[in-house]
Amino acid sequence: MFASKLPEVGTTIFTQMSQLALEHGAVNLGQGFPDFLPDAELMQRVAEAMAQGHNQYAPMAGVPALRQAIAAKMTALYARSYDPDTEVTVTSGATQALMAAILACAGAGDEVVILEPAYDAYVPAIQLAGATPVRVPMLEPDATFAGYRPDWSRVQAAVTDRTRAIIVNFPHNPTGAILAESDLDALEDIVRDRPIVLISDEVYEHIVFDGKRHLSLASRPALADRTFVISSAGKTLHTTGWKIGWCCAPAALSSELRKVHQFMVFSVSTPMQHAIAAHMADPHAHDGLAAFYQERRDYLVRGLAQTALTPLPCPGTFFLLANYQRLSAAPQDEFVRWLTVQHGVTAIPVSAFYGASSGAELEQPRIVRLCFAKQRETLDEAVRRLEAIRI
């Protein structure tokens, strides 16, 4: 036999809770995927691409038309010019881009800083690269600030001579936090004169609310020059199952990422790439996304006002955090199972986004994550079931 490379990894909480929801007929607000169809025109374009013969391997780096569309969008939105031939790579979803970026830049003896709570793919990818994850907790909600936010002083303190990369994820999953200009200032200060690569997970880039805008690391030359900027069509076009993502990075970084990418998947779905390229030619494909999801966020917030759950501020993403302290004193993992089995609503514990050694369950308030990328009928039924719970 052989020793496991990921001995602490089991079935993810997302899979566990979705299975539990299925077994108990629960409304699943846990896993982050829409329960409605993508744009009909986009689906028609996939059929057209197949009919036109785009059914064989795509170029390793991605279909040129899609790489050009991505580069044009980055220039229009963030004033950063990426060469579509050497600096844009189409990947099998953002998760594969993250894995390829981490494997490309980190190895044995290196450290990679992450902010917790953190998307669950980061730590296993770091460990598979042979590097060590360094977990830095975000500031939690308190009397002065109702949401989560980065603690840059602790990030600064965590950086050592072995730090090879810092992973940031904004708009942030699971907390919904977004970046301010002062955050980019702080990050510039941390990496200045240090050989540190940045990996920026920006898959929710178009889902920012209340008139604010996403501040991509691509918008700051000092950061963009050392950053893998990763995004995804899945979140933007309601097509999480298509697994089309991409990475924009300077040519030297992209070259190293492509070395890994070509031996992980080589290339990704050809007809989907052609369809998405054509769809992205119209900026309305992403321009209306913030308003679309803000309406759903506000709808769920109004519904939760009739329940014992208290929503936290949600500046971005399609996730809403809610405090359940009026409803239960149970730890988060026990609470979400009780909520699913006894009351038919599934959520995700925020503790799932912390490492086992972080002591998160002892330190965190009683908070769970709900996904509002759902039809109104789905949200209505979830709220109806939550309303029925008696304190």
C-alpha cells in the first residue's frame, strides 16, 4: 500500500450536505449552484458550435476567440492589457486554474498564505504541491464592523523568507466580503520588494452589490505584474457544470501555468468555449449580473426577517451568511444537520472553511452560509420552512 498524500481529506461538507438534503427532501441552500437555466441564446450557441464541427480537442491554451474575448474584457473593466496568445489560458473551471497556478509556483519547503475562512480547494492543492499552507484568520464581525474583512497586519506577520505565494479571494466565499482601495494598498506594501506571487480567485467578480465595483488585482500594475488572476464562466453565465474557467497572468507566469495545465487536462470543452466566446462579445452577459443577484439577496434578506435567523451584510457573491444564535446553541456542524433533517433546509457551516487546527468552532459566532442563486419559489419554500421553526 501507499501513504495518502491527503490523509486529512475526506468527502467534502458540500457533498455530505447535498446528499443529506436529497435523503430528507430538504431545500438545498448549501451548495453554490443556480437552480435555473442559463441564457437560452447561450445554450443555442453550444448546439450551433457542435453542428459547425467544433467537437475535437481545442488548442491547449484555449480557443483563440475566447482568449481574445477574455483579454478584451480585462482591458475594458480593469485597464490591464493581457496578450491573448501568451497571457490568457482557458482552464477546466477556476478550481483547475487554482491547482495549476499553485503547482506552478510552489513546492517543497515553500509556504503559501491563505485567508480563513477559505474555499476548500486551496489547502489540498498547496499540500499536493509539497508546500505548507499558512492560515491567517480574517477579522470576524464585531460591534464596530458587521462583516468579515482581511487582517493585513496578520498577513504581514505571517510572511517569511519561505513565503512563495499569497492566495486572495474577493469577492469572498463564504463571507461575501469585497476589497477596498485601502486593501490593495496594504497588499502592495506586503509584497513590495519580496519574491512573492499572488493568486487571486475572482470568480464572483461581477457579483458586487449596492453600486460598488469589484477591485481586481489586475487593476493595479504593481500587483498585476505578479498575479495569476482567475475567473470563471460558471458563476457569470450560470453554467457551473460546464467547467470553463481561465487565468490571466504575465507571460512568464502563464508559461509555467501552461506547463502544468497541459498535463492535467490538456484542453477543455471545445463547443462550450466557442459558445462562450460569442456570448461574451455582448457586455450585457455580465453587466446585469450584480442587479440580478442583488434582487435575490434582498428577497432572501426580507424573508429571513420573518425567521429566527439574522442575516449578515452581503457586499458580494451569491452567498449570504446568517447568525442562528436566537435559534440554537449547537455547534455549526450539528446545527446544519439538525436544520436539514428536522426542518428541511440545508445550509453550510462557516467552520467548514477553516482548517481543523484553527480552533474555528470555539472562536466563531454561530453562523452558516446560505446560497441565494435560486429561483424565487425555492427561496420562498426555504423561508416558509424556517418560519415554522419555533424558538
